[in-house]
Amino acid sequence: MDRRSELQYRPELRHYILPTLKYYLKLIELPSLEIETFIRHELEANPLLEEMSTDAAGESEEGEAAEEDNAPDDLKEMEELNIAELFADTPSAVHDSNPEQFDLLDNVPAQGDKLNDYLLRQAFLVFQDQDLVIARLVIANIEDDGYLAASPEDMASEGYVIDDILRIIRKIQCFDPIGCAWRDKKEPLLIQLAALGYTPDSVECCLVRDYLKDIKSNRHREILKALNIDEKRFLKARETVLKLDPKPGWRYSNVASGYVSPDFIIRWRDNCLVALLNDDTVPRVRLRRQYVEVLKNPKGVPREQLDFIRQRARAAQHVIIAIEQRRKTMVRILDNLLEYQRDFFEKGYQYLKPITMTEFARQLSVNPSTISRALANKYIESPQGIHKLKFFFNAPLGDTDKRIVFQKIQEIVDNEDKTSPLSDTQIAQKLGRQGIMISRRTVSKYRDLMGIPTHQYRSA
């Protein structure tokens, strides 16, 4: 048998995530209190890292430029990372699809699962290549209760095929907990019914799809007549529906009780609004100088010890760069938010400007998934109170402050043509163009609460 060995050249394209970018993508999602915990964990795990005092931090910033030229080659290699890559307006690269080789949570202390982390680990088991990139984008836009904050159209604007996005969303909706990535209140219930084996034409699905309000209002006779079923069958189906979870994400979100620590602060100073990061408790870290000296002059150091120091120095430098890059990203977002919503912070709710996360990301030349990660689970304190950062971006009515809706309705009514007043349907359409999606019935209810008569009685 003729056996021969030969070398073959086979080009292969793979996506890898830079170590610094790996840390950055994780850190940007964490609020300040969790960042502190993360850094404390890294200080314990890596002997080459040390915490700087406040005075030392100031001295370090002044001396960084001078030390850069004298840095050892091992560290210079890491410094060559172009930080602008972290802001690239392209989807972030991903590692090889083997989940055993890569886990975003490897370097985070165990504090209980959060919904996005839990979904992300499932995504690494199911998706790969381009599908995994899209799945990460979808998961980054899922709120704590499982709601999908970005529309498929917005995500498709980043250069993806909308059919692929919808296909990925459907798969993620079947992850545990079932029903996440929902876009309207009925969707998670229907998904859960399908997982339980109910067909679309079953009584249970019909109740969710067409009669939720009738169930809430106890209009049982109307339902029995419309579906042509007996009371026993109705009560059985109703019991099944009431056991479903309309917001499945809450079970995995570890929502903290009551206390909120704002990550950002906007306050008046010398008759001018200033934006500040609330990161005073976040430790500043650096490489221990004695190890830097070893890397500069490695003579006489045993090979195994030197390899260990180099390995831990690389890991430490990745963490340091990622922490600083997170801070710069947050400052950019905060400064631009203050500039765009300055009228709101100065004058109040009626001056809130509508904007989507995709549009805001475009203004900063940042990938929308980066903005979504940066806004997740973070709060801002301003003269107008404490709000979630995502409060400032277009959202469904359930996430929109009702005071804003009332003010928008009042504004529309005040500016309408008095000879031809707007109907509730027309008001709902105008609100929709401003990013507030509500039904005609809701407009009618709010209008009544505000004491505004119907359009028939508002004509001049």
C-alpha cells in the first residue's frame, strides 16, 4: 500500500474575540456596584494587580506617558491594541463555537445568573458563526422581564437579513425561560402554550389571542357564546392561561429590592448642567512595579517563573485597558445624552426628545449593540429624578412614563386645528410617529382622565 504524507495549505476563516474586547463587552454591561466586585475579584485572582490610592492614581496618570517608552516588549505588544476597534460600527467578532473553550463569565464572581447571561450561554450551545453574532445582538436588547427592546427592523439596519433575525428570535423564544424576546403581551403566552403542546386553534390559544380583556373583565358568557364551548371546558382553559408567565424574564433577572445606586449623575454647578460618572467606589488598578521591573530585566529569573509573570501580566493589562475603555465609553454616552436631552434635564418631561438606540448609536459612530449593553441595568440621577437609562429611548407604553404620554396628548390637543379636532385614532397615530405606541382605547382612557372631551365637543 502506497502511504505518503504531504503538507496541505487550506485557508480557513474564523472569528476570534480579542481578550481585551472580551473583558470590555462584559464590563460595559455591569453597573458601578458590580464593577467594584469584579475588580476586587481580579485583585485577588491576579497577584500582578494592585489597587492604587487616590494620590497614586493621580501620579500614575502623569507618569504614564513617560513610562510608555520604557515599558517591556511584553507590555508594548498589548499596548498596540487600537482602542478605536472597540467602537467599530461592525458586529463584534466571536470566538470559536465550542462553549467549553470560551465563556464570557469565566472571570466574573458567581452572584447568581442574570437573564442575558443565562440566554447567552444557551446561545453558544445552539448557534455558531453569523447566527451567533445575530443571537448576541438580540440577547443584548432583551430587557429584564424578557421584552425585546429593539425591533427586528432596527437590528436589520446593522447589515443583517431580517429573515435571519426573525429566525434567531424564534429560536431564542424557545430558550429557558420560554417566551423571552417577546414583542407584545400576548406573544410569551402563546409561545408557552405552543411549548405545552396546544395548537393555534385550541381554546387556550383563542383565549390568549382574542379574549384576554374579556377574561379580565369576567365576561365569561360572551366568551362561551363566541367559542361555542361549555363552562367546564372554558374553566379548564382559563386555569391553564392564568398559570402562564406574561413576563418570563423576571424569574432569572435577580432584580434587586428597592435601593438604586445611580451610575451617572447630572447636576447643576455654577448655573450649568454637568455630567458625572458615579464611580468613586470603583478601585483604580495597575501592575505591581516590582513585576514590571522583572519584565524589563528578566536576567536571572527562572524560566517557569518568568513565563508565569508574562502570562499574568498580559491578563492584568487586558483588564486595565478594558476598565479604562469602559469608562471612556460611559463618558461619551453620558455627554451625548446630556447634549441631546438638555431641554429635558433643564425644563422637564414635556421637553423629552424621542430617539431610538440605533439613531443614538449612529450619532456616536458606535454599534447599537454596544449602546444596548452600556444602557442595561443602569440608572441616571438628574434634576428630573432617577431614571433607567433606557427611559430616554423609544419604548413600548409599558416602559414609558405615563406623565409623558399625558403631556404629549395635551400638546397634540392644544395644537390641533380647532375647526377639525383630532379623533382618538388620529391622536394615537401621532403618538406612534413620536415613538409612543398605544391603542385608540388607551388614548380615550387617558383623555377622559385628563378631562379632555371627545373631538365632537372640542370643535370651535
